[in-house]
Amino acid sequence: MASRSTPGSGGTPRILHLEDNAKDRDLVLATLEKEGILLPVVSATTREEFQAVLSQESIALVLSDVALPGFDGLAALELARSHRPNLPFIFVSDPLEEEAAIENLHQGATDYVLKDRLSRLGPAIRRALREADAREIQARGAETIANRQRFINAMLESLDAGIIACDPEGTITVVNRAAREMTGLPAPPIPAGRWAEYCQLYERGSQRALSLEEDPLAKVLRGEHVRTVEMVLRPTGGRGRTVLVSGQMITGPQGESRGAVIAFHDVTDRKTLEERLQQAQKLEAVGSLAGGIAHDFNNLLTVICGYAEMILGRLKPEDPVRGSAAEIKKAGDRGASLTHQLLAFSRKQVVEPRILDLNAVFLDMKPMLHRLLPANIKLVARLAENPASVRADPGQVEQVIVNLVVNARDAMPSGGQLTVDIRNEYLDEFVRDVHPDAEPGSYVALGVTDTGIGMSPETKARIFEPFFTTKELGKGTGLGLSTVYGIVKQAGGSIWVYSEPNLGTTFKVYLPQVAAASEELHERPQGLEALGGGETVLVAEDDPMVRSLVRQVLEGAGYSVLEAPDGDAALGICRQSRGIDLVLSDVMMPGMIGPDLVVRIREIFPACRELYMSGYAGELSAPSRGAAKSLVLLQKPFGREALLQRVREALDEKSY
């Protein structure tokens, strides 16, 4: 039942009754009880009480007299509306105040009931509360929709994928943050067909711009299927990005078109990494091919150079054939140089690494580098403040520097500046984001920068391929940079290139940094007597031409030579021999590799010494019981003097 209540008596929804006449107040309470209005009633008779109740109580509806001493119903209405704009407000007035009550309806009151017709009060209250509930539900629904829209907007803005949507006429209505950054589009709406003014789409791998009909948004709007289509998106005056585009039509309840939406996923960095990986795999395949032919090629060069050297040694200076023999030797040496570079590229070159200070290596080379450069190219050097220590083959490091300097020189036909920068750098774990083949750690960085003509992306993608060159025919072999690539990789490092047409080029070589240490490189003694004294040398070599050459050279120098084409034949010879002083074996042979052969022979002749011939470092990676220590190597192709020198050293137990 309806009841009187005083301000501050709780948070239950209540009716606020503003009435100064106690009799009228009791009459209203009785009517509410009769009509089954069960909401508690809070009474107020003055402005102060009215305001206090509004601020302290949970008021569902206001009943107010029109005229009170010092306070009228219109002022009460304004106070109620300032507290809660949609609060139901019903005037309960005398018949004489009906005109004023009607006027107050125009000011926003919900209804009015005459005191002599209180039978209308219950229905008026119920109607007012229903309408208030409906407005509340509507307001909550609108707020829910607004909240949902705010959530969707925040989600769209947070995405790294670009989102663009349009209405059925093609007018763009949604462009999220990522799409604005990628396309340069302004805030919507954007009329249909106008977004081409801000950016352009191209077919992947071509320079053909898409027409308005081929625009993915237009295609989706027509109901066509667009799923993960690769394109190039280029904003006006900006950098092109490779994107994957997907989209779909927005449909209504009856399947009608309500517009379309497309999503752009920027895959530029991923495509760059994929291309670099493919390039590395291609170079690896070429390197494997180079290493695969190196064994046979170096055997041929050994024979060519060896016999040419033997012929030259037997010809008098005035002999007319001497010039031809010298040309044969020169051609063989050139072939050996090319093979050397191919093996450097394929990382299968036999090396002798030691600890080097890159600063010292460059300073020793600086006079020679000046001779390589014309007067119109200025050489600038910036060296590391502390020792720049790496573990690498000295000759290979020099070859890297020379090849990069020569490459920079050739890129500046009109002159310029060549800068060599050596520094110690630490690469953190984020380096793989840009260079996936690099490992975090401490490195010595060698940078060679020119101010020359630069390179196009197409040229830059192929510079490390063997025999690729942009120079005129006969001006270069195309092996310089591929050699650098192989040497750097074999040393455990990385090489990166930065270049743009007409903006110069920078090559950066990163070699693993090591602790500086004093490590002397043993120098082989000069003038060592290389002739034999009747010692027995077993030559194990599967190539008959190389075997024959070695036998002739050694027998001519006074050695007793036994020869075998493979390991089994060599063991058979040993079992029938009185003694073997030296085994000169190829590392790789059919059936049995050289180090394993030496282990078996030493079971028969424990004092036998060893010397191995090898065409490339890939042979040295074969598993071997006999490779407990570093192999004493004679690298193919070799000449007569090198062969006799190393045989003599091995017999005298002087292995360097």
C-alpha cells in the first residue's frame, strides 16, 4: 500500500509528492492505495524538502500541486528536469488551477489530474511509469548500440590490417587507422571511384595499374570472389607495399546488398624475407654445384699446370716452344684462380684461419689500395678504436677488402668518395627481423661505401650470383662479389648491401668478434732442400693423370714411388712392401678415404708419415677415424715445386 515516508529512508523507487495541504495529501495517499499503486510515497511541502528528496532518494515519479506558498509547480518541474530529464511529472491540481496545469504540460510535464477527479490518478501514474520504462529501455538500447559501435571502432583502429568498407553505391564509409596509413585516404565519406586519387593498386610483379572495374572493393560490391589476392598498393608520392586483399559483400536479411568490406594485410616484410631466403637457397645450390665439380676440375688443372711446369723446366730460354709452354702454364694458373674463387663462393675453399686485427690488415693494405684507385676517388678510413679481432684466413680477408674496393671504384666512373669503416658492433635478437640469416652477438663490421651510380632492386637481387656482372664483355668475370659472399659465409659471418640508383652503395660485412690474442703465423723456411734421398712414397690417388704426374715429379727428384688407385690397392702394396716412409693420399677416394687409409697403413708401418692432397674443403668434412688432428694438406692444383716442398716437409716432420 502507499505510505508516508521521510527523506533519506532508502534506495527503493519512490513517488515524490509535493503538497502543502495535509487533507489533499491524505486524499492522494488513499487514492494510490485504492488504485493498487504500491510504490512508497515521500512527501515534501517546501522547495528545500523537495530538493533534498530529489538528491537523496531514488524517485520514480513526481506528483505536484500547481501552487504552493513561495514555490510553484513550474519551478518544481524545472528542478525535477535538471535532476533527471525524463523523470515522469504529474500535476495534481484544483479545478481553478486547471489552466495553469495545462500550460505546464507544454513546459514538459507528463500529465495533470484534477483533485476532484482522482479516479484518473492511478491510470495516469501507470501510463507515465510504462512510458518511462519504455524510454529507459530505448535509452539503454541506444547506449548498448553506441557502446557496441565504440567497441567496433576501437577494434578496427587497433588492427594492423587495413579495413575499408563502402555502402551499396560504392561510397566509402569506413577507413581504419591501418588503411589510412597504407593508402593515404582521408576520413570518410569518400565518393565512389575517388580513392584512386589518393593511392593506386598494381598487379603483383608488374607495373600495370588496376582499373576502377578491377578495384577489389568494386569487385566485391558486384558479388565477385576476392580471397588473399596479392597486389602492390602505392599511395600517391609514397612507397609501394605488397598486400594480400580479401573481401566480401555485406548483405541484409533478404540477401540484398548493404555494401562491401575489404581487408589489406601488409606482407611486404614477409615477402622480402622470403625473397632473401630464396636467394640464399639459390646461392647455396650454385655453391654445391661449384663444390661438386671442383674435385675433377682441380685434378685437371693439377695435370695441366704440373706438366707445363715440367716442360718449362726442361726447355732452354731460347727454345721457340718455351713461349707456348708458358702460355699453357698461364692459362692453367688462370683456371686455378677461377676455381679458387668458385670454391670461395661455395665455402669449400681450404683455409688457414688465425686471429687478425682488421684494423691492422687494412692499414697494411692501404698503400696498395691507393694504387688501385684513380686520382678522382678519395679514400676515407674510419677504424675501430679498439682491436677489431676476428678469426679468418688472412689471404681471404684481404681478398674481401680488395674485391669490395674494386667494386666501389668501378661504380664511380666519374670519381667520388670511397669510405672504409671498421667498428665493433653488437647485434641484438631483433637483427633477425631484418636479416634472418644473422645470429645475435658481437661482431666486427667492415663497411665499404661509395658515392657511385647505385643499383636497381633487380641488380641488387643478383649481385652475389657467380658470373653475374653488369660490366661490359671482357671487363669482369662476375666472380668478385660471389667470392666475397662465400668467404664471409665460410668465416661464419654475414654480408648485407644497401643501394639505390644514383644514391651510392654500402656493403657491410659482419665477422664474429673474438678475443684479441697473440698468434704467430708460422712461415715456411725458404730454400729448403726438396730433393729426395731414396725414401719410399706411396701415392694413393684415383685420378690416373694426377697419379702419373706425381710419380714422375717424385721419381725425378730421387724418391722411390709406389702408386695405387684406391685404398684397397694401397693396402695390398703395403703388405708386400718392406717399408713405406710417406703416404701421399687424396682425401676422397672410392671405397676408402685418405685418413682411414693412413690409419690402416700405420698398423703395418707405425712410423709412416702422411700428406694429403685435396681439391676443396668439402672433402675435409667427411667423417674419419684418422682425422683426429688437423690434416697436413697439399691443395690442388699444385705445381712441381709445391709438391716437392710439402713432401720434403712431411718426411722431415715439419708440418706447418
